[in-house]
Amino acid sequence: MVGGVPCQPWSVAGYLRGCEDPRGKLWFNVIRLVNKSNAKAFILENVSGLAIPKNRDNLELI
């Protein structure tokens, strides 16, 4: 399985809104789908803004 989420909520272009932006919550759908599919492997696109200090709590939640 290969997928990703929109990067805008985690970027300066999206005002670093993270999970405050509805698109930022799509991680939970991806996790649900990976679990439901019983995929043997999965690849998710990197969202670099997720790793900045401002989004640390969101990264730990995900």
C-alpha cells in the first residue's frame, strides 16, 4: 500500500495549522486503512513540516 496526506496543513503555505486543519487529520484515515487492509507493507509520503518543533505533539499523537 502506498499513500500520503496533504502537506499544506504542515507547511508554511498552510500556515502550519496541523491538526487544526481538517486535511491534517487525514493521517487517522490512512492509519485506519492500513490496519483494515492487513497490508504486508506500506509506504507513506514524507511530510517534512510534521517534524518541526511546533508540530511535535501532533507527530507524537500520530
